Amino acid sequence: MTDNERAEIVLDSVSKRYPGQKDPAVDAISLTIAAGEITVFVGPSGCGKTTTMRMINRLIEPSAGTITIAGRDITRMNPDRLRRGIGYSIQQAGLFPHLTVARNIATVPGLLGWDRKRIAARVDEMLALVGLDPDTFRGRYPRQLSGGQQQRVGVARALAADPPVLLMDEPFGAVDPITRGLLQDELLRLQSELHKTIVFVTHDFNEAVKLGDRIAVLGNRSRILQYDTPAAILADPADDTVAGFVGAGAALKQLTLVHVADIGLTDCPTARESDSVDTLRAALAEQDWGLILDDQGRPLRWIAKPQLSQATSLHEIGLPVTGTVPLRATLQRALETLLAESNANAVVTGSHGEYLGLITIDTLVTQLSELRAEHTGPATASEPHP
Ligand code: ADP
Ligand code: MG
């Protein structure tokens, strides 16, 4: 298991019956988890997600069935060796409270017998990778970190020995929504560089849509209700249970799958704050409103034509732009921004905060109908599901 590209995981009729339980917790699940992708298990609490995941690194032994990773049957492997090749990250980070951040991250490299210099370098590299300053954090104890920082250290520890496979069990479940969003963004950034085979468990369908290349929607006893791309599940839930789980606003959730950079922006008239009122008046010949920018081209205020009539300068007039969206943002985020603006437009900015264009409600409506057409198509949209 050294080659990321081949670390495909195959579960074949895998079951788990806990001692003394009448029903199995996991009943004959079969699925192939593609190498180098993020596969999300999503389903209600108690449906068997954790049990299924922990059988992959043999923290739980299957009662029946086989699991292979990169073609090798894991039941024939030494469990300790197996686990050193699989990063594991859980809610509350699961850090050892009595060990420093550095020693937490060094756990698996230490077990693998790396020398001290290599381990120290790796600890610093991992801290930087997850966005924590090594000098500040390597000597701290877990209790001296915020919840979000602990989760970052948890991810750093899981990645320290560069395992081809990463199992993540509701890793961001215990942090506040804003931090969770940032950690999700970080994970996607990391994955775009690392291309690990990641199995990610969550009960939050929105998180599944944001992170998953593929999503397995699980029902009781880990029965697979649907296994497909987020776009396909949102566009066409397999049955009423999945539809219920996808929840209201499935169409709108498709907006999380498209980024601002992927679509065409609308332009509007602009002037710099230091320009004359006449300059803006000329720019507004064809349209009733526009934007005043600062001298670096960053958006400041919306301006409507009538507000110009009495104005002597562009410094004090107009209504403030309340929020902007960067190119890397999703259309979901653009929608939220747009709804907060008085004129229902979202201002898109570049890497220096400069004005690039607008997203309008029309753009979003067009995108949604294109997404629907792409994933259902007129021929299959009305057919019943098998
Ligand atoms: P999830 O992660 O989806 O919430 P789990 O895999 O933790 O679900 O649990 C699946 C089912 O197995 C639940 O009904 C749970 O009560 C049961 N279960 C989990 N762990 C054990 C255990 N060690 N012994 C007995 N039953 C268990
Ligand atoms: Mg669980």
C-alpha cells in the first residue's frame, strides 16, 4: 500500500454482528471506494457508518465478508501494520491529552522507526500543511488549543506517515459552523494536492455534498440506498428515503457544486471614488445603477442614477456593498451574498479584493436549469426508478 493511485478499497458482503445483538449492525454491504477520491458515507445516527468504517482499519473485525485495499485482503495482514498505512481522524480529534502537539503528530512516524531529525521535520511540515505555525504550536498541549486547532492537529497526525488511505469519522462534528466550513475548505485544498483515498463519515448531507466525489447514502444496517456523485443524487434521489434525507431545497444545494470561477460574470458601470460625478453620470447613460470603487478598484458602494443629481463628489454617496464573493466561492455562497444586497446582485472580487463583475439572480436561475438538464435529461426525467 504505497501507491496512492492503486489504494482502491473493496468491501464485499461485509457484515458485523456485535456479540449479544439480535440484528447485525452492518448487513452485507458491498461497495468499491475509488482510489484518490473522497467517498462520503452519509446516513442517520446509528445506521452503522462508524462500524463500517472501523472494519476498514480493523478496529472492528468483520463477522463476514472480505475487504481488500489495493487488492490485498486486509484480514490476512498484521493489524498494526495495516493501521500504520491508514490515517484515522475522529471527532474531538482524539489527541493524546498528555502529549504535546509535536509528539501527537509524531506517533505513527515514531512507530515506523523514523529517525528524530526526519520526524521533527515532518511534524513542522504537517503543521504548516494544516495551517498552524510550527513555532507557535509544536510545544503546546491539546488543552491549549481551540476545537478547530485540535481538529487540524488531528488531521496532521492522520497524515504524518503519508498513508495512502485516510478514514475520517465525523472529524468536524464538534466545532462551530464557521470553523467547520474553514476545515472543510482546508480538507479540499489538501486533497487537491495529496489525492489520498479518503473515506469520510458524516450525518450532515450538506457536508457530504461539499466534500464528496461520491456519496454513499446509507440506511439501517448500512444498506446502500444510493451510491453516486453529489450532483446525480441531488438531481435524482433514488427513492423517497433518500429524497427525505437530501432534504428541502435539493435544487438549491446543487449550487454548492459550481464555483464562481466556472461561470460568466455580468458587468456593471463603475467609477473610482476620486473620479468626477460627471464621469459616473456618463457611465450610467445606459444603466440605472453602478458601483463606486476605491482607488485600488475594490467595491465600496452601490450608486443609483437619481442619487447623482445633487452630488458634488463620489465620496459620500451611495449604499455600502455589504458583502463580496471571491472567485473560489461556490454559487451557494454567491446566492447568500446576493440575498443580503438591496439590489440582489453579488459582487465578485479577485485575489486583491478588486471588482471583477457581478452574479445576478438570472445567472443563478440559468445555472440551476442547466444542472438539472445535465443530470437528468429530458428522456429519463419522468421514468420511474428501478
Ligand atoms: P453510526 O456511526 O452510523 O452512528 P454505529 O456504527 O456507531 O452507527 O452503530 C451502528 C449500530 O451498532 C447501532 O445500533 C449501535 O447501537 C450498535 N453498536 C455500535 N457499537 C456497538 C458495540 N460495541 N456493541 C454493540 N452494539 C454496538
Ligand atoms: Mg458514528
